[in-house]
Amino acid sequence: MGEIKLHARIKVWITDDKGKTIFGSGRMRLLDAIHRQGSILKAAEELSMSYRSAWGRIRATEERLGEAVVEKIPGAGRRGGSRLTSRGKELLDKFHHLVDALDSASSKSFDAIFLEDE
């Protein structure tokens, strides 16, 4: 049997001052999917979640932030859908940056602590 390579993994989320989640990895995946799909329904389907659950998470984030992160695109059929607001794009970009920075710092700390004797 070969040697097992160990890795540190972290989970981060943003809360309000009452501890209620504003944004985390699940909402990140949801906004990423909305951005790709151009639709909350299609994003929910891609993530194997109900539209109601997806919309509830978006609404909770918007209520806690006090501003919209997703907006409807008017129109019927193919022209209609949803897209991220500028605030939604900013939140998504900053969260991706935060996750990348924390993953990098975590990996460096893990290596320094666990691999120091090797």
C-alpha cells in the first residue's frame, strides 16, 4: 500500500452580527450557476436543488445584505431569466478571492506543521 498524501481543508462562510449566514460555499456555487445558466431555475436544476430552496437562499442573503444580488431579466421564453447584480458579482468575486487566499494560507500552515519532520 502506498503512502497517503494528507491535505488540510477549510470551510468559510460570512455571517451577520446575529450569526445568520449571509454567504458561504453553497451560495457561491448557486451564484456561479446563475451566472453560467442565466436562470435561477436552471441553476437550481444543475445543483440538484429545488427552485424554492435556491430562491430562499438568495432572498435570505439579499435581506441580510439589504440589497439585491440577483435580478430578473425581463422577457418571455429564451430572453427571460436572471443575472447577478453588480453587488452579486462583487460578492461572488470577493468570496472566491477569500477562499483562494485561505486555502493557500491553510496549505502553507499545514505543510509547516505536519511536514516539518520530513
